[in-house]
Amino acid sequence: MTPSRRTPQESLTAFRRALGDCHHFIWNELGDNPYYGFLALGDIVIVTNDSVSMLSEAASLGKPLYTFALRGAAGVLTCSITIWKMQALCARLMGF
């Protein structure tokens, strides 16, 4: 996982807690950002709803795209996500 600059620290803490002992990687912002590698190599993409840029870049790949809704992220993102869902470009990830 690679967070955007706007991803709140409490969200990252919640992700770490939820993942528990499951094998995972969360970029610590040291060294090169693996974001583009994740996009290139991933079979599916999960993006939080706090970054229009990340959602747009992921949607352009044509891969299955899921959004993970963070509390408090709204406005233009909600509108963009709604439009993309209507166009079948992404689906909402449920269960977290």
C-alpha cells in the first residue's frame, strides 16, 4: 500500500490494525515511492477516496478498481466516484 500525501495518519494506523498478521506492505515514505510499480503489476487496484489523482490514474488502467471510503472524504471525490461507478469503471470495496 502506498498512501497519498493527504491520507490521515489515523487511517494508516487503522489499516495496519485491520491487516494484523496478514502479509502486507505499507510504504513508509523512505526511498522511491512504489506507487507506479503497484499500478503496473497489480491485478486489481484499491484506492481510498481521498485522492482524485490516484483514483484517476488507477481508473485509466482498465483494471478492476475498488474504492475504500475514508470518513470525512467527500465533495468532488464523491461526485467523481459516483460518475465512475455509473460508467462501470470502479466498484466500492465493502466489508471494512
